[in-house]
Amino acid sequence: MILTISSLLMMFANLMQQTKKIIQEKYLKNDSGNTTATTIEIDATDEQLEEKTQELKDQIFDIIRTIKDPEKPATLEDLNVVYENGVEVINQRNLKLYTVRIEFNPTVPHCSLATLIGLSIRIKVIRSILENVKLDIYIKEGAHTTEEEINKQINDKERVAAAMENPSLRDVVEKCIKEEE
């Protein structure tokens, strides 16, 4: 059987879709077991889109504000690690998605748990807002000694998936993102 380049590309694309679906089903479901989607209405007016964008920004901040610090008995909001103006939502109407940029500020410039905090933010947001959202998470510029390396780690889907394969790391993340009853 001879495979053409286009058939190989098609097989690769299908494999990537299956892999994405497996990752979403295994790691990115919300607490009720459902995935949620955020879409942009094509026929919406600019005012409606602006309103939806603001609602999404508020929703995302509400999602991340309750994440618990891995070391201290406080939330990331209590420690000023996350803050409202650190969430930016950009409407990409032509692409039918939102770009969400979340900036966080570790409590100290050499915080050893900054990567874990970023991972917790990513997992909690992606479980809540799954489809049609491009998520970028960054440490506030100049706030950490290894911010470039950490930013690269927490925005790399393969590294995130590999990290969530580690049972002890996954347990810590789950503890950080668990909602209080």
C-alpha cells in the first residue's frame, strides 16, 4: 500500500484530534464531568460582543481567584498573586475565539512554586472554559527570576499534559483548584 503525503497528513491530523480528545476527556473535564464551551456569535453586534467579552473576563477571574496557594492557607486573590486587571480577554471575531491572557505575580521573585501556581491556573480555567479560547498564562514581567522559563513551561500543552500524568503533582493541583463546599 502506497501512502501519499496528503493521506499521511490527513492521518496525522486525525491522530492529533484523537489525542486532543483523549487529553480533554482524561484531564480537562470540570467537576461535574462536562466540558464547557465559549463561542462568539457571528451575528452579534459590537456592543454585544464587548459585553460577552467583559462577562468572560469576570467569569475567568471568578474561576482563578479561589485557587488555593500550595503553601499557605489562603487563596491566590488573598495573596495578590492574581488580580482583576491581570485578566485580559481579546475578542478574535474573525477566528471565532477569544484570546485570554492571564498575568500572575508570585509572592517572591524566587518562588519555587510559581510553575505549580501557573499549572493550577491553566487546569482550572481550561476545565471551565474549554472550546474556542486560546489561553496564555504569564508571570508578571520582572516579578520572578526565571519567568521566561516558567512562562514557556506553563504554556506548552505537552509539558502540561506530562505534568498532569504525574500522580503526586496532579494531586497537589487538584487540591489547589478544589472549590470549598
